[in-house]
Amino acid sequence: MATLDALVAEQVDPGAATSDAQASKLTLQTPQQLYELWERQHWLSQDIDFTQDKRDFANLTDEQKDNLIWVLSTFFIGEERVTTQFSGLVMAYEDEHEESFLTTQQVDEARHMQFFDRFYREVIGIDNPDFDARLDRVREELNEAFGKLFDEALVEAGQRLIADPSDREAKVEFITTYHMVIEGALALTGQNFVTRYMEENDIFPGFVEGFGNVARDEHRHVAYGTWWLQQNAGSDDALAERMQARLQELIPVAAGVLVPPGADPTEEWQILGYSSNEVNEFAFKSLSRRLKAIGVPLQGAPTPA
Ligand SMILES: [Fe+2]
Ligand SMILES: [Fe+2]
């Protein structure tokens, strides 16, 4: 991500701040401000140039190709899941500012899925003409934890909200699942390490450009989730308890999504050369900064100062 974009991310998402002190100084943006930011941060998935990426992919060893395809498949199918499962939250808007922001988030997720689809067709070479068939092929890469988080927990939370969009406990559970765990703890962590791997090896410039745009969108999404939870769970004990219980339930599941095939989740593992300790520490630090901004600690942790 370009330096200017990184600065913008730090200003909207406490999880992107580079220190606790900086995170605590941040004023959370309202849905109207985030909507206006969306208008200024527009980008086109069809404009990314993959010419060099095709050459770089051809030059990888078979093992490097397998590792990269595995990690990126989690993102590709993850973007498909979050696009289709977002409708319940759009129905649960409380005013026109929130309605405006939420519709931008749903179209962002579709754009992210389209970006990955282009990369898989044009660079990796999964070029079945049928979109569903391409998704089915990519799904073969995923592990059991992925299914638990994206096909069970996320889908069930969405269904509860669709059944009653005015149910605030359902909205807390949905936003905690989607914005805090899936986007905040999992996607932005994975994005950080995949981008570092590509930049350090000076490969896949098109993908790095597009993924930087995806990450900027995700910070805006997580900023909305942080704001909503602060406004609601931050001042209501029952909603705060719902949020804490959901985090306790799903953080271990999310930690399992990035464990590579064949690795023992209870042992130290590596992903694209980074250790599980490094990956988990990054995820935990950004989650704790967001929780501090919300004013609800992890269950059992002291109340944030
Ligand atoms: Fe996304
Ligand atoms: Fe998102």
C-alpha cells in the first residue's frame, strides 16, 4: 500500500495504527464520513495490469505455486461469501447515512471477488468459462475451519438478521463475526503478510496494487464495524457480553483458517515464510486496538483504560 493510503487507513481504523498511543487518539469516523471517503477512494478491478504477474507466476517453483494458490483461495472464496452474506446488514440500517455506507460495502465486496476472479483466470490459469465452476474448483483448496467460519457462523448470523433486521443482538453478532473477526482479524492480517511476501520478493506488481486497494476498502469497512460496536455494545452490558462471547467462540476458528494443509495447528507453522507466532501476534494486536476503541475488552481481560 502506498504511504498516503497507509496514512488514511491509520486515520480511519485503530487496528491499522502503528502504536497504542496513536490508536487511542483516533476519533472514529461516522458512516457519512466513511461513505464520502468511499467516493474519493474509487478504483477499477478491470484496470489492473497483470502482464508482469503472469511472468512471475510462471517463474515460481511448483511448491511456491501451491502455497500461493492455497493462501489466495481463502481470499477469493472469502470475498464471494462476504458479498452474498451481507444483505441482512443492509436491511438493518438505522438511518440514511448508515444505509449509504452499507450499500457501498456490499459493492466493494463484489469488486474484490471480481479482482480475484480476474487474477485466477488471467494469471493462475483457472479459466473455466462458468463462474460457479471456477469457484467450485478454488473451493477444493480450503480447510475445515474455513467452512465453519464462512459457511456456518457467517451464514447463520446473516440469516438471523434477515429474519429480524431490528434485532440488535443479531446485529452485534453479525458485525462481530464479519467486521471484527473475518475482516479485521483474518483478512487484514493475511493481506499484510501476502503483500509483504510479494514486495520483499519484488513479484506480482499488479496483484500488489489491486490488493492494496482491497485493503484500503477493508479498513473502511472495519472502521464502520468499530464505530457501530462502540456506539452500541460500548454502552450496553448485555450487547457487550454478546460481542465478547462471539469473539471467544470465533477467534480460535479464525486462527485455524490460515493453518496450511498438512500443518499441525497446535505446533508452530509457516505461511509464505512467516511464522504462526508472527501472524497471530499481528492479528491480536490489531484486534486489541479496535476493542480498546470500542470500549469492550476480550472476556476475562481488564477493562481498557
Ligand atoms: Fe472484501
Ligand atoms: Fe470488506
